Amino acid sequence: MLKLIFMINRAGGMSYERFVEYHRDRHAPLFASVPEAQRYVRKYTVSHPVPAANHPPRAYDGLTEIWFENWADHDAFFASENYRTLVNPDEARFIDLDSVAVMVTEEKEVI
């Protein structure tokens, strides 16, 4: 299983609360609505930091995980017309695209 993790910050001028609302309530449903998500994506999550005593302050405003069965599914999803014309343009509405950090992993369950 191929797992992509995108650590993201909000676009300039957007409050943290508005960012979280947009990410969860606008962008995530848009992402999930395209047929290619149903076909190629195995898991899609959005997460946002919560107050945590005795932990460092948040380094990012949120993160997105997208899981694919393999590279072919990854490539097919990101090359799809719906991703390129609907989902991708929406990202610039709430994400500071210059600050995105990406990690591509293969997950190994330990416990």
C-alpha cells in the first residue's frame, strides 16, 4: 500500500478555524465526490492539530493522507480530468502551496 502524507498550512489571511472548516467541510467532500477517488483511493483522511499539553506547538495547520494500492492507481488518480479541473484548483483556495511538505511511505503495521 502506497501512502502519501501532505503536511499543509493555511493560505495567507485565512483564520485557523476557517481553514479547518474549509478542509473538512468543503475540500474533503469535493475530493471524495469525484469518481476516480472511489476507484483508485483506498483511504483518505484529513487531520488537524488539537491542543496538547506538554507537546510542542503545531508545526502545520493540518495534514491529508491519501492511500493507493500501487503507483498505477496513484498516477491514474492525479492524471484524471476531475482531479486536475475540480480538486487541484480548490487546493489553492485554502492551502499555502509554497509551504506544503510531502512524504511518500509504505506503511508497516507493528502493533
